[in-house]
Amino acid sequence: MRISIVIPTLNEAAQIGDTLRPLQALRGRGHEVIVVDGGSVDDTLGVAVTRADRCLSAPCGRSGQMNAGAACASGDILWFLHADTRVDRGCDRIIVAACGATDSWGRFDVRLSGRQPLLRMVERLMNLRSRLTGIATGDQGMFVTRTLFDRVGGFPAIPLMEDIELSKRLRRLQRPLCLRHRVVTSSRRWEEQGIVRTIALMWYLRLAYFLGVPAERLAVRYD
């Protein structure tokens, strides 16, 4: 099975090179890397162009960018990565083995890049919550077979919680594959804005969305 790796970007010149470097081994095994930029004013595309199979431009917004990447992807499995997420060179084999020959979706456990002890608790809670609820987030490296992705209509056209909503739609069809193997996601938001404050904000946003607050209003609070 061939994997299409879709990475939405916006001003990630400092990060995207490290993200794309281990993916070159996957390209060598026949998978493809698609970078979808949302209007960067730095050298994101300049860094990415020699390390990706395709570099696209799309209106800014993670949901729309990922859908644009999926629309031109040729793989049997779509794997959505954040621009600041690092993966192992063998993650493609793990995904293919987990999916087998059936339609499925899932995510990896996540590890945050920072060294603060409190971040270890954050990542453990993230992984546990996802395992219990069957909801995955974008920084966990979500993957889904093309057939299932098309069946639920792709990512919803909302400015926030697009990963939550996609998970809910996919979960109605089947539970996710919650892989124990870890991907490493940057902890810069937690470190820049405060770990406790960021935890509180994330839980507030998810609770508010669960209670029916529109994603458009939550996006303003998130930004």
C-alpha cells in the first residue's frame, strides 16, 4: 500500500526541513510527500521544494490545506502530519502493517519535544484520552485509508477542531487504531504560553466545542 503524507504549512521555514528529512527514506520506498502552504511569507516553500514530491498553495486554514493535499494525493493511505512533528524512518511500515488490507484509520502516541517534567504528564494524558474516547488530534499523526476519508467527506470546512470532527465522523464507522509507537511533536506552544495555561485553554476549547460552541468562535479564542 502506498502512503501519501500531507503536511500543511504556514511560516514553518525553521521547522519544515527537520520534519521532511526522515521522510526521504519513505519517498525512497515509493511513498509520496505533499506540502500544502497557506501563504507563508518566509522561505517555507524554498526549503520544502527539494524534499517533497509536490508543493502546493491553498487558502490559509489547516482543514482546507489538508483537503487540497488529499485531493491530489495518489496513495492508498493518507497520513496527515503537522509541520513541527518528527517521525521515525520506519513509520510507513508500521502504518501499512496496522492497516493491513482493510479500510481503517488511526493515530500514533505522541511525545512532546520539551524536557519539563510536566510535559510528560501532558503527553500521557493526551494519549490516554485519545485511547479512551476514540478521538485523535492532528499532532498525533492521523492516518486514514483513502476510501474511508472520501466516505466521510474529508476534513470539515471549519477553522478549528477539524481533527476532532473528522475523528467523530470516522469513529461512527469504526474505532481508531491507537498505535503505541510515538511521534515527536514540538512543545513550543506549551513553553511559549505556559504549560498550565495551555492545558486549561485546550480543555476549555474541547469542552466548549462538545457543548455546541461554533468552531469559528473558538478559533478566535485559540488565536
